[in-house]
Amino acid sequence: MRFLKEVSVPNLYDAGAKVLKDIKPINQNQRIIFGEAITVKTTSNDWGTAVKAISYGRNKIIVIDAEGEKTAIWGGLATLNAKLKGVIAVVIDGSVRDVEEINNLKFPVFSKYNVPNAGKPLDMGEINVPIVCGGELINPGDIIVGDCNGVAVIERCKINEIIENVKSIKKKESDIRNKIMRGMDLKDILRL
């Protein structure tokens, strides 16, 4: 899976991975991150379940279905805790707050919205269950890849197929790039 360090989310999309709709990085210069998903299903008003998941998230990416709403279920303190506990990143179909603090911590957070208001520590959700995030089904253990373009999900059983597809795509792109550098026009290369 280390190969994923060299692959962009657009490459993965082209290779057959699913892309999470409307979920973007807090940091517009976000470098590639990847890892296994630990999933959280909660409501837009419950940040308690998301915080609880940090305890199970070492070396994983926490992926949260928070109903895509505009009440923050993640912020600066959760980010600090996650970073110190070895969580790779957090992906939220919902809202975050404390964007400046998150950026200062240099911790990868992806979300649908940034808002100032927060929910409550209700802890009424579920951890490690199938969820829908960004319009895509995500199971615990699926592979998540994020970068400055967005977030992709790869079913665990399809990882080898996607990687092989990406290798083929990257070779084709490299060949096209070399032709452009030698003076050819892209329209001619693609026979448009």
C-alpha cells in the first residue's frame, strides 16, 4: 500500500476508486495521506461519539457520517487529541470548527463545512459500523486516501486492482507528458 503515497485522488478516481462528494481538506495544500478507515455514525449534534473514536483510531483514519449538517462535531481540541494519539486523519460528512487551530496543528482534516457552532458530547452514535460518507458506502477497514483534491475510498478487496489500474494510468500520463515536453500539442496526442 505504500504505493499510495505517490498517487493523487484524481488518479485513484480514474482507476476506479470512489470519490467522496463535497468533502474537502481544511488545508488547501494537503499532502497525500492514506490508511484504513475506522467509521463513526453519529448525528450532527453529537460530537461525543467522534471524540470517543479517537481512542480506537491509532494508525487509522476516522471517517464520520454526521448527516452532512452544519453543526460542528470536530474542532481544535479533538484534533490535538487525535494527533497525539496517532490518528492519521479525520474525514467528516458534516462540519468542523477551529480551522485556524487545526491548520496550526498540521493535522489532516477533511469536511463538508466549516462553522463556528458545535453540538454536544452526547455519545449516542456507533463506532465501526458501515456508514455513508460523501454519498459513498464505507466499511471499517476500507482504504481512505486524501489530498488537496479531496478524498477517495477503496474497498479493501479491490485495492490490488485499483493499484494496477493506477500504475497503467500513470505510465500513460508520463508518456503524454514527455510528448508535450518535446513540443507536441495535447489535442494532437489525444487525436482531438
